[in-house]
Amino acid sequence: MKETFVVEPLMITKYTEDSFLCNMYVLMTQESLRDGNALVIDTIQSEEVLKDLNRADIRNLTIILTHEHFDHTTGINWLRENFEVHLISHEVCAKKILLPRNNRSLSIMGSDEDSRKYRYYPPYSCTTDETFCGDTSIQWCGLDVKIVYAPGHTAGSCCININTCMFVGDSALLGLPTLTRLPGGSQKDYNSMTLPFLKNLNLETVIFPGHGNVYKMAEVTYRGDCFQYIPDLKEEL
């Protein structure tokens, strides 16, 4: 399943994996298309992705990971088989995905048939080309890509900002609390560092989460332990 968003100058395509319902984002601009480049946030394996990238004559991918969990890294080596890839992640994330034992199902996906195959997914190792510690930024096709360290869900989590777009991984899923109980997670770090950052984003910021729907900060409020649509709250009153 895919969905396309235009936030000038970006053309953003969200691909959603069927089993884990995790999102992979492919970003292009007119300039990047001329040079055969695309920016990818998190990865899945999808023949639809491959077909679309080939159709656009994309040859080079810059991949940034929002965090180190299996469901967001499964497409890295697969993409490397088909494109020139430059992988960027937080240094903690890089250390985690280098070890095959970390790149396997976290057994949190339920028992449905679609998810069952991933319990036996062959472990793999991913090497990172560029790492960072804390906040950083890179230049991609004339755009300033800001990467903000955002621990809590994992120790290697980050948010990625380009203009009014913020890619948050699993740190701000709509209607769901951020999971911090898995290895490397920290509710304390989330509450003290990541949550204040997210709650203070400009209302025009468009949030692209690791799972679920894209939303604007102006459309939501934080209540209890998660972000919720304002219309949903009004219906409860």
C-alpha cells in the first residue's frame, strides 16, 4: 500500500508493509530526480518500491534510520543489492544493527498468519556508512536535513526534519503510547527529552510516523500518554 504527499519541494511516497504496518518513506525533488537520487527514511522490502524507483531512474539512495528495530531495517541489504546506498544512523543504532541477533522479530507483532513468517526471518547484519551522536544535519540535494536525537523508544532513536516535515519513527504514533519497555527503551529519557521536543513543534509541522497515518501538529493534542486527533476528543465530550 502506498500514499503520496507533496510538501514543496518534496514529493514523499509512504509505503506500508503488510505484516507490521510499518512505513517506509521515499523522498524526491525535481533536482534529485535529475541526478538519480532519492532519500529514504526507514526501509521495508517491497517490489512496488523497486518498480517505482526504477521507473524514476533512481540509482543512488541516502537512507536515514529513525531507530534500530527490525521492522524498520529489513529492507537495507535488499536495497543495497539494487542501488548505491549510503546509510546514516545514530551510533547506537549502528552498533545494534551490526549484530544479527538484534535484527530479528521482537515478538510483539501478535500471532496472525501474516506476522508469523517474521518470527523465523533469517538474522542479518547491516553496516552503517555514517554515524552521529546527539543532533546533526546533512545536506541532501540542496536541502538542510536536520537529525534530532530522540531517545525513549530506543537508545538510538531520532527524528528527521526537512522544512515543515518531521519523520518521527515510533516516537509519536497517533493514538498509541510510545513503547519504551523493550531493550534500550527509557520512559525517563522519553519524558525528559523527546516528548517536550515533540510537544513544542510548530503547529504547521507535518508528522510522518513509523506506523499509521500522517498528521499535522495542528490536528492533534497530547492527552494521557499519546497524541490524539482533536476531533476525536471533541466527540468524547
